Amino acid sequence: GTTQSTGTLTVRRPTLSLAVCASRMDGDDTYLEILSTLAALSSVVVYSSPLGAALHTFREQRSPPLASALPHAAMLLSCSIWLLYGAASGELALARTTALGVALAALYLTALGVYGSEYQSRSAQFGGLGVTCCVLVIYQFIGHSKDLLGVTACVATGVMVLAPLAKLRSVLARQSAAALPAPFLLANGVSQCAWFIYGLANGDWLLRWANGAGSVVAVGQCCLLLVDRCVWRPARARRVFDEVDEGAVRLAEQVSAATTAAAAVAVARSPKRTLTTSSSFFKSALKSSPAPKGPAPVPLRGKKKRHRPVDIV
């Protein structure tokens, strides 16, 4: 900077140009825009992870037996409230992403409600109706307050993250994570971490706390999938092979015992017939056996000599 003396007082004037300040602000805006774009893309991956199962349900007109409406209803609730928060706070990336999530969650609930079993259909219908009523009540009473919407959105995010763990008891009891939606959990973990980083950079404490807690829970769910992959699945395979070996041994013992008993009963009832049957069996086996390999026998030439009977004196 430059200094200017006025008597005994020295004044230092800053000489930082407006161009440098503008470039720094542009750099920060570009950084935040990149983070928001990455977070939005990760959320799109999360919302699109059950899309394959939904399309299969529409094509086959039958839903998977382990499908549950609770994660989709929780996603619809979370995306709806974050959509209200994004519209109130001017976060266009958040609003666009959550609008797509609302549409896809409604599609998944529709698939379960139309082609699911009786329990799945009823759960999807009540879940969609309950979420719609809840969002309307929230918009009516606290839609004007950005902070209250943010707190409610944080609670909804926690519900969405914890929804797949509704079957945690059965997962631990069976030692199998087949009931957990693995693509959704993995994509949700990446998305929670991306939005947490964006909240740190943007200074939004709601995004920071909500997605920070969601990241911890998502990492725990991914660890559960890893345990199933590395520990539970090999143990199940070993148990299956052991059961197959034991079943084969028992079956062989039962067949051997039944054959021995049947042979003993047959011999006791008719020993001569059994021996005759055995000899005829061996004769037929000899006849049906292939001829030995080698040169063909040479036929004898000429007439065969007839032996005249000899009178014994």
C-alpha cells in the first residue's frame, strides 16, 4: 500500500485493485459451483439407483418379494422438504435435484402400489398419502420460515438414511444383507459425503449437520454390506456345502441299506428262482458284451468228416 503523512499522523491506504478482488470472488464462486454440481450428480445417482428395479416391475408386472415401500416414502418426504428449503433459500442446484428425486420416488411408489403384493401395495398407498399430507401441513405452517424448513429437512434426511435399517433385526438374525438395497446404500453414502463437503464450503450449517450425521450412518451401512460380503456369505456357502455332503452320505447309506434288505428278502422267499435269475442275468450280460477285438476266425474249407459209429465187440 501507499503511506501518506499528515503532520504526525501516518495513514496507510490499501492499493488492492478491484480486479484482484473480483478474481478471488469469481474463484470462490467457481469452487462452490463445482462442489454443488458434484453433490447434485451424486444425489441423482442415489435417486436413480432403484430405477432398474422399478422398470423391471413395470415390465414383468410383478414386484420383487423383498421390496419395501418405506425407503421410497422416506425419500419422497426428504426430497419434498429439501425442495421447499431450496426454493426458499435460493439454492437452485438443491431445488432441481430434489425435484427429480420427488418425481422418481413417486414413480417407485406407483410401481409398488400397482404391481406389488397386497402388503406392498397397501404400504405404498398409505406411505404416499401420508407423505403428501405431511408436506402440505409443513408448507402451510412453516413454509415461510427458512430455518424451520431446514431443521425439518434435516429430520427428513435422517429418516431417509435410517429407513433401510428397518430390517436390521432380521439381517442380523439371518446374517444376510440380501434385504438391504446395496446400490442405494452405496450411492447414498457418496451423496451424503458430497453434500457435507458442499455445506462446509458454503457455510450452511443445516447441510453440514444433516449430511454429516447422514455420512456417518451411511458409512456404517456400507460396513454392514462389507461384512456380509467378506464374512457372512462365505460362512453361508460353507454351511450349504456341508449340508449337501451330509445329505449325500445319508442318502447313500439309505440306498445301500434298502438294496441289501431287498436282496435278503428275495433270497429268503425263493432262493432257486433268485439263482436262476442271477445266472440268466449273467448270460444276457455276456451276450450283450462286445466281441473281443482281433482278427476274424478263418472258416474251415472242405467237407466235414463224419465219424462212423464203432461197434464194440
